[in-house]
Amino acid sequence: MKYDGHVHTPYCPHGSSDSFVQYIERALQLGLKEISFTEHAPLPEGFVDTTPTTDSAMHIDDLQPYFEDIQIVKERYKSQIKINVGLEIDFIEGFEEEIKIFLTKYGPFLDDSLLSVHFLKTGNDWICLDYSHELFGELTAKLGSVDEVYKCYYNTVEKAINSDLGEYKPKRIGHLTLVQKFQKKYPPSLHLDERVFALLDIIKQKGLALDYNGAGVMKDFCLEPYPSHRFVTYAQKIGIPLVYGSDAHQAKDLGQGFHQLLPVALSAPSSLK
């Protein structure tokens, strides 16, 4: 393991208070050569966080201090590890223009970024699909079945991939199969692999990369990475760059799930720019 391209920080409202220094020292212990801090970007203007704890993303007022803190550790550790300032951008259907405006303003300050789907639009509401298995159950009831949740998720991911978010749209799709987080408790009845393979074809056509995310391995109701092995095999076959991401929300989780990944060629986050 040389790179970790998906790491959260003390600025994450649902993460830990572990400092940037703690993350970097742990990264050095693991022998990392490069790390991307990709905190959850402030949600788009006008969107109200619908999670019970309303802690999905950092506050807009924290953005500048976040950038400044990373610059400090960048300078401190510049001879030991490459540190990227990044964000995990939420694609939220119906807020594409607000996301584009945000990226146009803050994109020039970023070394790296991810585009992820956490919220699904259901009528006039948005529900976070990965907050808890209880909330996933509510989403299933609202959409009518687990299969419909999967379809809605993949349809939303396709919209994210095809969206016009401007010059600074992220070049990497986060945890492509996040909808499988609770698959042991809420298994789909339909075989939806072809839907995912089709998304991978579009990702290839768009020249995007994939977050090969180890966090799912550690989730009791998932127990496999995002994406699953069969999808990673296909992604590698068609030449989609893969960047390992621990999705760590505390320093000790750097590297989580890495040894359960397939032995494939992995890219450095900075190689995608």
C-alpha cells in the first residue's frame, strides 16, 4: 500500500477528533507515499441535511480553516509524504447548479476530489442511504423494495457520472457500490450486475477513475469492498484507473480493508490530474 486517496479528518462532524498529525503519523507508519484528505464538502446551498443527526458534511464556515490546516501539515511533512487537499463532493439530484457553483469557486484550491452519492431523491424528499440499516429500511419501505433502492441508487450514480459540474468536477467516483452496505440484512432479489457493468462502461467513456474503497470490508452487513471483486476485475480489464481509499474517519482506520482487495494495479491520486 503506497497511497490512500479517501481519508476524512477532524472536520468531519460524524468522524473522530483525531488530528491531521495523527493521520499523517499513522500514514508514515504504514509506509504511505501519498495521502488525500477528502473531507465531506459542505452540502449544496439550499439543501437541508435529512439525516437524524444532521452531521453528513462539514460547515461552509470550516472550509477555509480546513484548507489552512492542510497547508500547515503539507509544509511540515513535505520531505516525507505527499499530502493532497481534497473534498468528497456529494452529488445530490436537483442541486447540480449549486454544486457547479461551489466547485467553480473552490475547485482551484483542490489537489484531489471524489464524487459520491449518499442521498437519494424520493419524490420531494432526499434520504441518506448509508446512514444506518434502520434508515435504509425506511428507504426500502418508501420505494417499495430493496431492488427499487438499488435501481434508484445506480440511476443516481449514472446522473452523477454524466452531470455537467464544470471544469473542477471530480475525476474519481466514490464507493461505486455503496448501496451494498447493508446487503446481508437487505439483500436484493434481482441480479443487477449488468447495471453496474454498464456504469463502468460509462465511467471509462468519461475518462474517470474509481475509488477502490476498503471500508465496506469492515461493515458487518457488507463484508466486501466497494466495488465488489467482480466489478473491479471488469474495471481493470477495460482500463479504469483504481485508487485505493480507506475512507478512514479515525487515524487507526488508515489502510482498512486493503488486504482484502484484489491484487490489482493501483494509481496514485495525483496521477489523475
